[in-house]
Amino acid sequence: MTVRPYTISVPDVTLDDLRERLARTRFPDEVEGSGWDYGTNLGYMRELVDYWLHTYDWRAQEAALNRFHHYIADIDGQEIRFIHERGKGPDPIPLILFHGWPDSICRYLKLIPMLTDPAAYGGDPADSFDVVVPSLIGDPGMSPPDKGRPLAAMAELAYRLMTRELGHERFGAGGGDGGSPISQIIGVNHPESIIGLHLTDIGFPILTADFPDLSDAEREYLARSRERGFIEGAYAVLQGTKPQTLAYGLVDSPAGYAAWIIEKFRTWSDCDGDLETVYTKDELLTNVMLYWTAGPSVRAISYREEWVAPSLAPDQRVDVPVGLALPPKDIDPLPPREFAERNLKDIRRWTVLERGGHFAAMEVPDLMAREIRAFFRPLRETRREAIPKGNVRNP
């Protein structure tokens, strides 16, 4: 049997080791009055580590995660773990959603029930989805020494999961950050299987393309994007060139791992500099814990493979229906539609959200649910789903 139920269960020895490391955290000093300008604020990290050590309850968070249905699929010797929640409507659309870095399946935990059971949130049950959310931490299915194209490999693994293992002839896909190019790769390689792609960004490969006929608005956008990348992109240069060097510090220090991730959540979210107006400490730490407990995987942070051999060409056209829900406080400035249309050929819905940042599904799940339902509503008639090969809840 290739698909089987899975329960998240971190060994006690791993949690004991975590507590010992947190108790021995060696904090750096800080430039007086620097706040967050130099990176993760010392005062906040002391507060967070103290909470992590004395108040945070992983077992309670683990139980909350396990209220979702988790599975493992073995696909041609490659293993992938995923959430699969069935829709509570008359004809749910299969929808696979991908996270990126430094988030995890936590990106979608609030959104999933809004999509599977819209009636429970004041919506129409006819807008329901069967939702699949793979865990990409460490790139499932990729062997540790593999130097191939991880996004392309993940896209193909996800395609096989949705079609061969779960029996969907056609399905929707979407996501943000790394989830955007993964979705686009499936759209390029298997357009006949895609009902539509719903994205929160245009994908980073297009930003490196050399188009000779840019408009003034496009040139201004790229200039602002590059300026933003110079200020905020040092992490990506390191993870894209020397991830092994960074990995020693992260896998040895849970506080260090948290500081590396937390700073991105503060900078990239629509929180006006106050993380806890958007996230609770429990939410932030549970996301970090999924990285920490996954083991010492360099894959969890490496961008190098995509920098060396990108899975998606910068000027490659995606010729399936696309919906974009663009958060106003994302990392990059809002792109001109004409620039997005250079590789997203068939944009059916273009929305600038009222609020939200890079992790929009986690920050504003109500807005994202609205947009996903609205985008797929007119596409439901085009769906021709194959008869499922089996109910993975009872494998």
C-alpha cells in the first residue's frame, strides 16, 4: 500500500535535548538602541526562549496538528508527507497548496477548514475543496546528496501524488514563495491536469529575466525590487551559495534557528513591527519546531540547487488559468500586471488584498479563502475528475 496514515510524534529524547539546549542558550550582545535594525532583537529573543523553555507545550501543539489527517505516500521509492482534508460540499475541487521557506504546513492550518467546509464560515458548500498540503521541509523525496532541481522534483512528486495516488485527473494548485514556482512548474509540465493556479506572488524566476522591451512601470518595479533585495536578501545569498556553513549553527542551536526564522516573519508580515499582533508565540514556535524536529537537514534551508540550475526558466510561459491575490505588505513591491503577464499568460483574477504580508494564508485566511473560492468558482464547470483510486483515509 503506497499511502498510509501518519501521526506526528516527536520522541521524548528529542524534546529533552531541545530543553537542554534552550537552557544553555548563549545570547549575543546588542548595539544599544538598535531595536530590530541589526536583525532579531535581543530582548524579544530572550522573551521567546524563556517562553519556549517554560511555557510552550509542544505536546498540546502536536495534538492540534494531529487533528488534521496526515499521510505518507511512497512514490517510486520517494516518500512524501502531507495533510489531506476532504471537502464537505456536493462536488469538491481537489486542490494542492504548497508552502515555502521559512514557513511550513502551518501556513495553511487556518485556511484549510475554510476551504473544505465553507458553509461553516458563512460560505456556499458548492465552493468546497479537497485540500492537500505537502510538507516540503527538507524536500521530501530528495536524497541528501542529490544536487538536482528540488522544485522540479517536488512538482513532479506532487503531480504523481495527486494523479496516480489520489486519483485526480484534474486539480487545482497554488501557494506562495517557493510554492508559486512549484505550482507553475506543474502548470508548464502538465497543463492538461491543471484546473487553475492560485498564487500570492508571480514567482521569483521571472525577476531574473532579461526582457528587452520593458515599460517604464516595469523598469521602476524591477529597480524597487532589486533595492529591496539588496536590503533584505542577504539570507538568500547565503542559503543560495553556502548553505552548509549556515547549517552548523542552525542545527546546533534552537535559539539560533528561531532567530533566523522569526526575523523573516516580522519583516515579511503585515504586522507594523509587532509580531504578536498577527501571530501568537505558540504559532511562531510551532512553525520553528517543525524545522527543528525534522532533523539536521541542509535541504531545509538550501537554495543552492535552484540558483545553480533553476527549475523554471525566467521567460517560461504558464498557459493555464491563474488567479493572483497579492498581499500589500509582501517582501517585494506590487508588480505591474503587464510584467506578471510576461510568464503568466492567462490571468483570470487579479486582486490586491486589503491587508496581509508574505504569509497571507496564515495572516489573513479569511481573505485568502474568499479569493480562492472566487477564482475557482467559474472554473468548476471545466473540471473532469477521474474516479478516485481509493480513499486514503482507509488505505
